[in-house]
Amino acid sequence: MSVLCVLAAVVAHLALQAAMMLRWSGWNLGAFRNYFWSDQLSYLSIVTGVADGQSWLVEPFTLTGTNHYPRAWYVLLGTVARWTGTSSATVWTVGGLLAQCLLVAAIATACVLLTRRWWAGLLGFLPFLLGTGSWFVSDSWMTLLDSHAVLWGPFGVMFTLNGETVALSLGGTALILLLLVAAGRIRGRAAWVVAVLACFVVGALAAIQTYSFFVVTFTLLFSGAAVGLVRSRSRAGAVWSAALLVLVLVAGPVVGREISQLSVLLLAVVPAAPGLLLLGRALGWRVLWCVGALGVGAAPQILATAWGLLQVDPFLVYREASSTDLGVPWTNGLVAAAGVLPALALVVVAGVRRRRTLWVAVPSALALLWVYLATNDLWGAGQEPYRFWLDMYVLVAVLVVPLLAWVVVEGLSGAVAEPTPADRPVASATADPAAAPAPQSGTDAAADGEPGGATSATPAGAAPAPWPTRDRQVLAGATVVALVVAAVWSVSDFRLFREGVTSAGYVTLAGDVYLTAGAMADERGDDLTVMTDACLDPTILKGTWPGPVAFYNRGMAWPDRKADVDAAMGGIGTGELDTDAALRAGIGWLLVDRDCSVPLTEGDGLTLADERTAGTQTIQLWRIEG
């Protein structure tokens, strides 16, 4: 039954997040979701190039320059497309959905194992329904901030199916596995094997998507640090952590200004050090295997990026300093997060009452980290704070659902749970009597609300006692409140989101116009770059035709002779083509819609080479001769 419930959660996720595609007339797996598609088609260009056997080391549109962008997932998709003869859009859709199904299955499995209830597997799809209450703030499913910054629920993040969603899916799965290890649901040698592999996966995310890597890594480190602090109950460790946090807040802007903004993100890890040292002391030398696995997984991408920065690569220099006006105002951030905050608070309070390390540590770390990373513009990092807010929401949702289910089932069932490996060891007969807590009198205990002297909180070092009746009643009421708040914040958001993406439909990559344009470009007779006019989209052309196209995504990679490419592309909107700049940039051909409202072919230095009809449009190929 547990397996069936896990599968049912996966099916429910696909039905809610992808089934709308089946309602789109003419849709097939080769179509591309019409959802912020310009950026996504830029990433797809890497897949298209690799599928065609081109180098994945260059800027993917012009096939020149150097590409430092994390692209392991896109290279994998392109390789699969090449081996199977499948279109790049098809492997994009299938691969992205499979990664999400893996995460949903992991969440569902965690719910089953933590609660020891087979039906808990049905909860696996719930994290991706949570919203931000935008429906009553802006009458939409998203909250718009300054510049292009937005706040929306996990469904808005995951719908793109890009590398970010895959990294969050793999990272979320790794964190779930580590939670199960810490909770004692994976034991023995298997526990260390799983922990090491999970840490390697977290490190490897650096080669898939930068922000997701940072968010998952910070979550791993700060959650581990919180476990170390809560488990040891070290006041000195807590004081040191707080002091180091203040140091980051004060010194971060100076480091960002004098060294680099990325170096501030490395400094930002320092507050986790005291807790991690305490955790390492408790776990012994074997924890170094996890540290090593994380480092090995991240090393290739980090070293490549570091080398590019040492070489003063102009794109990396630009990219590091390009995040402006992308912060998250406190009021917007708190209101958008309010749907899940009661659940986090419930788990923490239950953990304090029951002396359960994971219940206290993990939600506390998540809440702190959510604020910490989403305000990175205030302490010197300045790396798209709203993106960190969005990615953190995904991880908060992924982890809070199994944690809340664990707390609620254990509390309402009245079961006496065994201490987890993350909890302090149970006091033994040989323990120092002076270190043991003083027994509570029956009168005092009875006053806590449970006949027979049962206490409502578990003393340090003692085995958990049954949940007192009063605590179970409070837990039931708090659970209802948390679920109602989450529903109010989320149901309308998700409904509006579904309606929006359903009506938006898809982008047809393999339509007559772009297939015709690609066929004409194939017959141009040389390897010079092709530029399009204002009526033909270069990202859609690249999704259909793998040759060199005069375009680049400013935030992904830059071509050689960028200034000349910019000068040539600058004429697309004005109709004044700089043929000299185009030729210097290696642009030798021009694909246009003959009836485009902004004609590009009225100047000198152009020769018509081909003309074909595609549906109601006439596509022309012109040779640029200067």
C-alpha cells in the first residue's frame, strides 16, 4: 500500500502540474511551454547544440567565445537527444518532469517512513501547491517587485522544467535522504553510504545551476549546524554563531566592495562553523567523507569559474555585479511566506516541548536561512535576493511537509517514539548521576495535565514520554490553524496559476516558418553566422536549427567580438543594419520576413540569395557583402 500511495502522489503531481498540456490543441512533447520562454529557449540552445554534436564549451548561439554557465544538465539532455534522435524540446520536457517525479517520490517516501503510516505517502505532491497569498495582494498568482523580481509559490519555480528546477529536485531529494538518515529511518552502513552520496549530489549541483547549488548547500550546512547546536545545547556555540553572523552583516559589504560579491557568499557560510564543529565532534571522523564528497562534487564547476575570474573574463565580471534592484522588501517577503510559517512554528514548538532535535533544528535553520539569503543585498553579496527567496521556498515546502506529518501523526496517535540518532543519547545506569535531571514530583507532573505523573516535556537525556492530553489537544488545534492558513494562502494562487499557464499554451518550435528558415540557412554554403530581423525570433530559430545565430543571452554567456555583435543587432529594431560591424562579428547572412514592419534589407551591401513561402509568410535569405 505504501508503494501505491507514493505512486499516487507522483500521478497527482503530474496531473496538477502537467496535465493541462494535454488540453492544448496540437500539443506534443516537442512543443515548448509558453512560460517565460525567452530565457528557457536560451538554455535550450545548449541542448540543441550538443544534440548536433557541437562543443558545449562555447556561447551556444554564435558558437564562439567561452561558456562558463553551469550546464551539466543541458549537456546530458543534448547527449540523450543525440543518441536517441529525439528533439531537444522533447528531452527537456521529459527530463524535467522525471526529476520532479523523483523529488515527489522522495517526499512521499519520507512521509511514510517518518510517520510509519502507509497513507502518508499521499502527501508527496502537496509542497508544490503552496502559494504566496498574492491573490489578495495583487489579484494574481505572483507578487511583482522592483525590476523583474517576483515572488510566487513553488509551482511557479518548477513549471519551467529548466536546470534550476532539476537542481532543486535533486538537491531536495538529497536533503530528504539526509533527513531520513538523521531520523534513524536509514541505519547501519547504509546510512553513511546514503549520506556520502547525498552530499556528493549536493556538490554536483554547482555544475547544474548556481543559485540552486548555493541554496541547497547553505540549507545542508546551516541545518547541520543547527542540529549540532541543539543536540549539544552549547551556549558557547550559539554565542559564537551569533557573533559570526553579526560579523558577516558588518564585514560583508566591505568584502564585497574590496574583493568581490561572490566572496561574500563564501564568508556567509562562516556562522555555521561552530555548529558544524559540534556536529563533527559528535559524529567522529566519518563526517569528513561527507565533507569530501561535497567538495569533490562541486570542484569542477567552482575551479572552472575561479579560473575564469582570475583571467578577468568580462562576462563573469559583469555577471557578478549585475544584480541590482532585485531585493525582497521585508513586508512582501513576510506576507508571501506567511502561508507556511505557522507550520514551521508548530514543528519547532513541538520539538522544544518534546526535546526532539530535528524538529527544533531543521525548521529553525530553514526560517533563519530564508531571511538570511533573501536579504543578501543588505550584507554585500547582491546576488538576486528574490531568486534565493524563491528557491528557499521550494526547499522549505519540501522539508516542512514530511516534518509536519511526522509531528502530527506522532502527537495525535499518542505514540512513544524512540530517540533518533540526532537526539542526545538516553541516559544509562552508568551515567554520571550529577548530570541526570532531577525527577519531577507526581504532583508537579500531574499539574501538567496528564494523570499518573506523565510530563509534557521530555527531560534531557531521558527517553520520550507519551504525549500529554493537553499537548495533543493544542497540537490538533495548531495543526488545523496551520492547514487553514496554508490553504487560504495557496488555493487561489494555484488556481490562478493553472488558469494562466493553461491559457498561455505552448510555443511551436517546429512550425513551418522556422523549419523553412532553418532549411534555407542550411543551404547558405558557408559557416558564417545568420541574423534574423524583428519579425523572426532568434531563440525559436535556434531551438529548431543548430547553426550559428546572431544572438546571445546577456546573463548566460558572451560571444567573441561582443561589441560588433551588439552593433549589428542594434539595427534590428531600427531597420538600419551596420553591415561593417556584422561582417567583423562573422555575421554573413540575414533571414527576414519579407513583410516585416521594420525592414532590414533596404540598405546597401545586401544581396537576395533565396526566397520561400511558409504558410502566409514569405521568408528571405540575404547575403551580407558590405
